[in-house]
Amino acid sequence: MRSTFDPPTDPRAYRFCHQVRVRFAETDAMGVVHHAAYLPYLESARVEYLRATGHPYDELRHAGAELPVVEVAVRYLRPLRFDDLVDVHVVVASVRAATVELGYYLAVEGRPRATAVTVHGVTSVTTGRPVRSPRWLHELAAGD
Amino acid sequence: MRSTFDPPTDPRAYRFCHQVRVRFAETDAMGVVHHAAYLPYLESARVEYLRATGHPYDELRHAGAELPVVEVAVRYLRPLRFDDLVDVHVVVASVRAATVELGYYLAVEGRPRATAVTVHGVTSVTTGRPVRSPRWLHELAAGD
Amino acid sequence: MRSTFDPPTDPRAYRFCHQVRVRFAETDAMGVVHHAAYLPYLESARVEYLRATGHPYDELRHAGAELPVVEVAVRYLRPLRFDDLVDVHVVVASVRAATVELGYYLAVEGRPRATAVTVHGVTSVTTGRPVRSPRWLHELAAGD
Amino acid sequence: MRSTFDPPTDPRAYRFCHQVRVRFAETDAMGVVHHAAYLPYLESARVEYLRATGHPYDELRHAGAELPVVEVAVRYLRPLRFDDLVDVHVVVASVRAATVELGYYLAVEGRPRATAVTVHGVTSVTTGRPVRSPRWLHELAAGD
């Protein structure tokens, strides 16, 4: 993993929180949320975070850039269950020349459920080649 | 529903059979396969059926046509469970000017689990507008 | 299909509306929402409807009853796209001795996207056998 | 991450290979397989690996043990596309007192697509508490 960020279980380490209601379709025969279903939660959280910063994902794509996931890592601490209201905390952990790293902390009523990291390329919509990260992404990482 | 086909629970009424192994990810907290997970099974069966007829889906797309789903109906008869090996029987029930109707019968070890119907448009990849169904699709329906 | 309800594309025919934001994970290579992804939208809408009526799904399960899906039918009218905010209108179309039928209308900014019907058994959590529909379900259908 | 295994892109480092055909439902609006869809591929591969060793997952559960995923990490090297036939190579990287670590290498026609690691608890089906890893799991790791 290129990722170096170790996401803490403290909501104050994050810049944004998106709530997700667990769907029944996301549970499995162990009676809990299937581990693959967490990845769309992370995705929704970063989409909503970008929207909240005034730079929605569609704007990014219209500007010719995409953020494909090149790495993902999740630590499952306690199961999520049907109908849980999950707080997905998110932070831009680092922005390099052509990659962005985000950290996540998932909690239910303040109790830890999971942490996660995603690393994204910054690539051209048309060529798929790396492009420079937009300035505003750098500003998010800097905490401005 | 535009569909008029009532799919029988007799494998002899179908022209092709594709086997699917139930994944754990497809189960839900009732301990059975979630009802939404059946739709990708139908999709896999029709993709494999087209491949077996010598007209793989990619060929269709390269020829400029797509088969978007415009209607789907499923009857769930008995639950599917993790690790079940499901026989997905499929038949082209009818082909009209710009729609195709397929019927499905799902069974495990010969015992009925579900029946289903999908209705597809025949549309242009570029414009999304209806186009004429290719001749070979008509021949599949005629049972040639 | 046992279903006899033909869901109209008029929001006034429905009793409840639940909003769903389309996730990127729900799109497919045609650039639109995959047809299977609509089923969890319907599920979320009925879970939220039951919650809004004061009879959340968990209460039903604690009372020993489940509502497994025995039939589903969807008509796809216009594609849904990434980031669409979908209004999922829902109504209890009929309640019989041991089945419940719900109707759905999906729209984006007032424009039709899909209609759907689900038929549910009313079964015992422990035995899986049919049980009588609770009185409050009958009242929902009657429109009280 | 507790994981210490760095999965190589050499098939000879793995003990088993399971083939998965990419479903259209698993693609997204970028025209490639959605990153969350890889996790069920890993799951299928380990289920088939256990079956091939003569210790199917059901046997494990009947013996009272489960292998819940406690960590997952994926590196996406090149996109997977609709209809790709994916070789999912798998190896038991290590077995400790109450955790098991598996490594994966995904390739299409011998060309690298992704690597992954999953870490599993070994827990009781009834209590959810850690239990000792069965002897045969240790033997898999030892390469017997």
C-alpha cells in the first residue's frame, strides 16, 4: 500500500460527516452489513464532501479530471446492522502531484465501527493519464 | 407490464441453461439470497446464452445496438441460499419490431426457485433511439 | 404475476415519498443506473414508509412477522443517472389474508423514471409459514 | 493495518486459482468494474479454495467457527472490464492464534489487474468470540 495515513477513531480528526442509513440489501447471512457494502458508503461520503466544499464531482469531470480509486483499505472494528444510522467522517489526508488520499471513520451513535483509507489517482477523463491535482484539492488537504 | 409471457417451471420450455454459484455477498440477514441479487443472475444467463448462439453481446454493441432492460418481473418461489448452484434456464419468448422478451426459470437440483421475465428495448448505442431487432434474434425466438 | 396493481405516474396516487441519492456504485457501463439497483431503492422507501407510520420494520420482526418479497415488477421509463435525487413514491395497494402489495413511482424533479410493484408474503420469523397481516397494515391500505 | 503481507504479481506465489466472469452489473459509469465489486471476487475465490482443500466453508460453520473479514486492502493496477475472465489467485499468507491472512492476485490473460489482502478473525458462530484456528488452516499456510 502506498497509503501512509492511519485513520484515528476520533471524529475531531475529520473535516466532514455524511450520514448513511444501512439498507437491508446490504446485510448478509451473518446478520450484519457485508464487508463489501462499506465501500459505497465511503464513496457517498467523499461525493457529499466535495459537494459541500463547492466542488461537486460533476464539476471535476467537466473540467476533464477523474479520481479513480487506486487503493482501498478498511479495518472493520464492530459490525454494522440493518437500519443503523452510520456517521461517515471523512478527511483529505494528503494530496501529491497526481494522487489524493482520504481517510474515513465510521461510527454509530459515537461508537467506532470501522476506519478506512482510499487512494485516488487524478487522471484525465479522455486519456486516462495522470493530470495535476486541482489547486482546491490541495487547499482541502491543507485544512484551509 | 407489456410482458405477456408466463414462464413455466419446466426446464424443457427453455433453450439454454447457465449455472451460477450463490455468493455469500448476495445473501441477506434473513439468511437467504436477497431478492435484488437475482437480476444479475438473469443478466449473466442471457449474456452466456448470446455467447453460446455465436452472437456475443460485444458483437451486438459493435454493430451499434444495445438491449436495455425496460421491464423486469420476478416470482420468488423458494429461497436460494449461500453456495447453492443455481440453474438459470433462459428462452427468447418473443421478438417484436424493437423489443425482445426473455423468460427465465431458476432451479436448484431440479427444484423450482424462481421464474422471471425481462423485456428489452433494441436501441442504438449512439442515439439511444429504437432500432430494428437483428435477424438472428428473430431466429432465436422462432426456435431455429 | 399475482399483482393486479398498475402503478400510475401521478404522485398524488401515493401516500409517502422517500428521497434517494444515486450512488456512483449503482451506475453501469451504459452510464446510467443499473436496473438491479432500483430494487434496494424500493426497499428503502418501504422501510421509511413503515417507520413514518409508527410501525418500523423492527417492530414487525419483534412481533414475529416478516414481509419477504414474493414478486417484483419494474417498468423502466427513463434512465436514472449518477447523483440524481430520486423521489420514490410508495403506496400500499392492497392487503389480503397473507400478502401485501405495494406500488411505487420513481421521479426526478417531477419527471417519471420508473414504476414498480412488490408483493410480499406475511410470514412467521420462526417458522416461515404465512401468518395474518397485522391490523395496521390493513389500515394503511384503506388509506386511514 | 495488521496485515504484513505484500501480495506479489507472480501466479507462482499462490496456491489456487478461481476464475470469475465479470458481470455487466459490476461495471460503473467509468466503463470499468466498480472498485467495490472486487471484494465479492476475493470472497468467491477463498470459498472455492476452501472447497478444493476438502474443508468447505459450510463444514467450518457446522464446526462452530466463522471467518469474518476484519481487514481488507486492495491495490487496483489496471481496470477490469465487462466480460473479462478474471483469474483470482489466492494463498493463505499466515495463520496466527485467532486470525488468518489471505493474499490475492487478479489477472486477465496473464496480465496484472489487482492485488489484495484480507485478514479474518476466527470466531465462534454462537458467541462471536475468538476461537483457535483449526489445524488444517495452519497446514494450508505451511504449504502442506
